[in-house]
Amino acid sequence: VGHLIHRDGEVVSEVVVAEDARDRTALVPADLQPQRVAVFAQPGSAELATEVAAVLGGEVLVLPDRDEAKTIAVVERGYLWLSDIGLDRGDLVVGVGGGALTDVAGFVAATYLRGVAAVYVPTTLLGAVDASIGGKTGINVGGKNLAGVFQHPRRVVIDRSVMMALPIHLVREGAAEAFKAGLIGDERLVDLYEAEGIDAPIMTVIDRAVAVKAHIVSADFRESSRRGWLNYGHTVGHAIEVAGGLSHGDAVAIGMVAAGAASRHKLGYADADRQRTILERLGLPVSAPPVAIDEVRRLMALDKKRVGTTLRMTLLRGIGDPVVTEVDDDVIAVALDAVGLG
Ligand SMILES: NC(=O)c1ccc[n+]([C@@H]2O[C@H](COP(=O)([O-])OP(=O)(O)OC[C@H]3O[C@@H](n4cnc5c(N)ncnc54)[C@H](O)[C@@H]3O)[C@@H](O)[C@H]2O)c1
Ligand SMILES: [Zn+2]
């Protein structure tokens, strides 16, 4: 059981839930017979990664924590380590950790020997519902995620016992993106968060949110219109994240409030208030911290999704009905005003 990601009619990646990821059959797709296995970890996942490596007869390299790992220097260290242990084209890279770790491990795997198979074991909710799905890898070079390649992991193994034991701050951080998945593609996930708040059963949340993202990225592997749906809340959110130094989840929550108001203004979206109430119930912020509005506007204008001279935003006509559309200044003003940047 799980979710398949297709491209041109072929399965390129599978997302499975395992009771316990420390299991060779769960981890290694049947058509792979790796001689060597290289397991990348971050500090918060080092213990699980060591056990995964033991099961696979592999070796572990623990990288720096969080985005400290997403540098060209760490990538080089990764290549040299793979070379030291003699990793070959038919071998396997396993990334065990949050999104930062799978982003860099995936980049190393996708580029070493022009591409070695990768398997991810996400250990954060954000990793499970977002970062491990869709085939984007990346590192930071000046700006965030500015260097990267597309390569799907062959398999994503979500360990149930890890997800059930997550600390609350990681549940909340991931809830912003899981809720976004509900808003753009699954009203029942919205209903679930509305009824249960942050205590919503995490494996149901994961299953439903993964289904939304797997469907969208199957339809459209590279960045274009449908992938743009995943940017709901990210235009204002990303600007506030940078300007205010917020966590990504908090920033996206605020960004969704802004996008909800813009959607109501431009498209008659009826659930803007409902969306905001649910975000509050999840313990996520719904208005911007004190940041300079000019800085937010400048950052929005720099947004790489900008086409020509008009800003594009992902808006909702209704829950499950997103559209990527050009927005003019009055819509942007409504969006910013809704989060206290009037
Ligand atoms: N590739 C994509 O499509 C995509 C999508 C979204 C986000 N991302 C990237 O994901 C990154 C953020 O990922 P993240 O939020 O998963 O966090 P992270 O990888 O930055 O890790 C967060 C922290 O949690 C710790 N940790 C990991 N697993 C844990 C566990 N089970 N229990 C306790 N602590 C644990 C880590 O050591 C780290 O300190 C960013 O770099 C972002 O750019 C990528
Ligand atoms: Zn995001």
C-alpha cells in the first residue's frame, strides 16, 4: 500500500508506509541489488540511520544539521565519502532525515556518477508530506535552493513509529504544508484538521497529504502550471519568512491567510475565514510579525515565479480548486492587509 508517482505512464517513485523502516524489503526496491549502501543522516536522525545502515550492511555519514547541510562544501564531502567507500552506479544512497537532509542527499545521489538510485526515509512531518515527494533536490548557494536537479527517489519509506513519536514542534511545522495540501486538493483533510486540530491522526494526515502531492507531481514533473498549485501561501509566505526570519511552516501559515483573502477578493473564495480559524486552532500564526512592508513587497517582486512584470499567485476558487493567476496591486494590498501589513 502506498502512493505511486508516474511520469509518461511509468512509475518513477513509490511512497510507502512501513511499520518499521529497519527492514531490507521495505527499504530496497526489488529490482535493485546494491552491493554498497551509503546512508546520509542529520543529527536528529543519526540513531535511526545507524540502524537502517546495519540492516542494509551499509555505512553512515552524519551531515551538519538543518540547512547547514545544504552547501556545496557538504556536497563535495558527500562525493568524496561515496568515492572512499567505492559506491558504484548500481549501488544505493539512502537519505534518513528531515527535508534538509533528503534535499542534499538527493542532490549528491542525483549527480554522483551522473545519478545513483536514492531511497528516502523522512523523519519529519514536513519531510514525509512535502520535501521527500516530487523529485526536487537542492542546496543553497547565496539564495535558498538555487542549485539543484530533479531526480525522484526510487522509494520513500515513511516509518510509522517515527511519525507517531514526533515532537510537537515538528508536527506543527509540517501541519502547515499538510493543511495546504488539503486546501488545494482534499477537503476531507481540511475537515479533519477542523475537527481534530493538531491532534488529527498523523498517519491519516500523511496519507491524504501525500496523495495530493503525489497526484500533482505525477501530472507535471517539472515546474509549470499544476506544480504551481503547491505554492499556495508561498508568495507572501516566503517574503515574510525571509524578512521576518520565521520558520517555513509559520511563514506559510501567514501566507495562506494572505492568499485566502486575495482569493476571496478576486475569485469569491468562500472559505477564507474558515481557513484562518483552522490555522489558529493548529497553533500556527495568522498575522505577520513586525516586518517592513516595503521589504516584503520587494521580496515578493523578486519571487522567482514572477513572469514578466506581473506577479503571479496561487489562489483558490474553492477548497480543492486552485488556480495560478496574475494579480495586480489591489489584490496584493488585500493579501498583505489581511495579515496586518496594511
Ligand atoms: N525538495 C522539496 O520539494 C522540499 C519541499 C519542502 C521543503 N524542503 C526543504 O526541507 C527543509 C526543511 O526540512 P524539515 O522541516 O523537514 O527539517 P530539517 O531537515 O531542517 O530538520 C529539522 C530538525 O529536526 C531534527 N530532526 C529530524 N528528524 C527528527 C525526529 N524524528 N525527531 C526529532 N528531531 C528530528 C533535525 O536534526 C533538525 O534539527 C528545507 O531545507 C527546505 O528547503 C524541500
Ligand atoms: Zn513550503
